[in-house]
Amino acid sequence: MSERDLMHYEIEPGIVIKTENAAKPESQSSTFLKLLLADLPHVSSSVDFGCGKLRYCDAILEKTDSLAVVDSEIQLSREQILNGTKSTIRDIIDRSNRIRIFNDVEFANLHEYFDRAFCINVLSAIPVIARRRQVMEVIRSHLRPKGACLYAVEYRNSDFNRMRSMPNARPWEDGFLIDSLRGFSFYGLIPPDYLVSMAKRAGFSICDMRCNEGSVYVWAHRA
Ligand SMILES: C[S@@+](CC[C@H](N)C(=O)[O-])C[C@H]1O[C@@H](n2cnc3c(N)ncnc32)[C@H](O)[C@@H]1O
């Protein structure tokens, strides 16, 4: 498997989950999360881990001097429709002098520490439990001693109920797989208490948890 394919999770022979396809555009962002972001105190440095299509990038940037965005190389360098125009995440970030871009391997090797991290709807897109833990550990290892990460996952909505009862759906780990013309998709359903215990196991201490419309938001401090 090449470096470009690391976020293609082969969970069984022939069943590959391409997590870059799970990212949603800014037009589908959460009002609750945007209000939560708008309420944060300003910090010096932040990282958006699993930035996807940069859905929350502008809102995060409002509250930080500098921002690092991290995702798989394939997500960062493939051409896709972003804000209505065909482009790449790398091209968009090149135009900013406050944002830097790292693929997951570059970030893991980066010797730099951040005040704040965001990991929004990333863990629930990963179908391999051990890889979720690695993600939490790599984020924690890049936080300053008083740094914190906001973990968010959507664990309940009416679409999930409909999709998981479709004939092309089947259970996988804590969620379900859908087999469609575009290939396999995975939706992990991580309940609030499980997200909290995952963060604790990765070495974080929990300072706040909020639930809204089937999503959970956990602030986890580098303990
Ligand atoms: C559902 S999308 C969420 C994107 C964005 N955070 C948002 O809320 O719009 C999940 C993202 O996580 C990325 N991803 C999956 N596994 C990852 C990993 N191990 N390291 C970094 N990014 C990862 C995928 O490429 C994808 O862009």
C-alpha cells in the first residue's frame, strides 16, 4: 500500500473504506458547532485534524493566530469541488499565510505543539478501532501542556436509522457499512460515554461534554 492510500482502510479483503469521501461541504455545517467555535477565547495556534473539505476552517481561524490543517495526502491533493469551484485543498491553503498544511505522516513527524486541536467527525469515519486510538494519541502528543482538543461525533440521526435498515447495509464494529456504486462507506456510531472513555484511555482528562441533536462534543485536555 502506498503512502497516499493510508486513509483507505481495508477492513476485509476487497472491502476498502475511502474516508476522504465522507467529508461534507461547508454548506452542511452545524450551527451549534459554529456557535461553540465563535465563543472560544483566542489562542496562538490550533490544528484541525481530519480537516476534510475545510468545513470549519474559517470559523476556527477566527479564534487563532495560526492554523495547521491535517488530512490524508489524497484528501489534500485530489481535485474536488470546494466552495463551488474545482480545486485542491493544497491550492486553497497556498493562498493563506496563516494556515499550514500537513498530511497525516508529516504531522505525526512534526515537532511542534499546539494550544488547541479539533477532531470533528473523524473518529466516526474510521472503521478500525485501533486506528481511532492512534489518532487520539497523535493529537495529544502535539498539544501544549495546557492544550485541549475538541472531539465531535454524530452518533444518532434519522438518516442513520434509515440507512442501516437498507438491504445494502450491514453492521460493522459500532456502526454499519453501506455497499453502493461509489464503493463501501462506513458510519461509526460512537455514543457520548464511549467517546469520553476513549479519550481517557488515550491519556486525556475530560473537562466538558455537550450533546446536541445526536452529536456529542467533548473537550479533552492533555492531562
Ligand atoms: C467525515 S470527514 C470530516 C471532515 C471535517 N472534519 C468535517 O467535519 O467536515 C473525516 C475526515 O477524516 C479524514 N481522516 C480519516 N482518517 C484519518 C487519519 N487517520 N488521519 C487524518 N485524517 C483522517 C478523512 O480523510 C476525512 O477527510
